[in-house]
Amino acid sequence: MKKPLYIQFSDKIRNMIFNEEYQYGQRFPSERELENEYTIDRKTIRKSLNILVEEGLLTRIQGKGTFVKNPSIQMPMKKVMGFSRLLRQEGVETTSKVISATREEAGFRLSKIMNIKKTDIVNKLIRIRMISDEPIAVEITYIRDVIDNFLELDFGVYSLFDTLEQKNHVAMQVEEEVHAVALLGVEAQWLNKKAGDMAFLVTDITKDQNGDVIEYNKAYTNSERIVLSTQLD
């Protein structure tokens, strides 16, 4: 079914922002200017822009106009909380579907991130996070080899953070980055999206109480359902 015009137009502008055709801090064209340029009625344009304002890609400043915000942010966090636990705190219950649980050599990139040898073994876990059977995130997680019965555990049931704590590796610090990305084929399929649709990519490097990196996680989240935010002390 064809998308409504205001959704099509918001998709177009969103892609232009992500492709930096509109730059961060730039004054965005007025509704009148957009109406003249795209021959779309102003009511439709306003509905489209409202979506982008809600997503945080545009901001309105009274008396000055509408401006482009930065679609990519870095978000350092002081308190560490697993995805399910975080949503549960907000009153949202999630379920997890495990796509695969495997063991493999770290390789060059992970060895640098975790400060281990390239030939050291890491555990790899791919899960789909769901709310009411709707996929909202895909997590690809690499875990330091500290869970001796990793392949025996069902992480659709067990919490990874709780399991690490039971193994005396308490998540104490996380370095987190958030970027807007276009989904590739497999990630898009897992989220019931199309290749090229936009999503948030959240990458985490988690350290335990000893300062050792115990987890490297990549999460592709449904940008239509998840709003990412942080609070400064």
C-alpha cells in the first residue's frame, strides 16, 4: 500500500538530512518556500515537518524559524543497564528471540577493542528484541570468554548482564555511540524493514569492575518506535 504523501515527504527530507544535503545548524526552508519548491500543500508539509521535529532532526525556534539538528550523537553513560532492564524500568515488557549463539576467534578489530589476542575466543550472540511480537531492535553482541556454559544458556530467557554478574563480571562503565544509518538487507529483514530504511545504530563497549572490556554490542533499533535520549548531571 502506498504511503500517505506526508510520510513520503518526511522520508525524503529525512534522507536529505542524513545525506547532509541540509547541514547541522542550517536554517531550514519555511513552509511557504517548501510549498513553492515541491508543489505540496502547506498542511501536508506541516505534518511532515512535525514528524521530523518529533524525531529530533529539526527544531523550531520561536521568532527565528526551523533549524537542522545533528542526526548523529555520542552519548557517554555513567550507569549501565541492559536493554530489557532499561525498558522494563520504563514500564515496557520485551521478549527476545535468539537468532544464533556461536564462538569464534576475536580477529583484529575485536582484539583491539577488548585488549585480547586475535586468536582468543569470544562468544557471539544475535538477538531480536520485540514488544508484543513486533521487532524493535536487533542486537549483535560479542562477549569476552568468561561464561563457561555460554552455548548451553537460552538468552531468550536469561539476561546477559545478570549472567555476567553471576560470573563476577559486573558491568560498571559503558562507552556508547549512536548513529543514524541505512539498514542493510539482513538487518532490515530482521526488523521487518526494507534495505535502505533508516535506523539508529547504537554501539556499546562495556567494562567490568576491573576495567576489562567484557562486551561489545551493536544494536540496530527501529527509529519509528525508539527515542534515544540522555540526561546530563
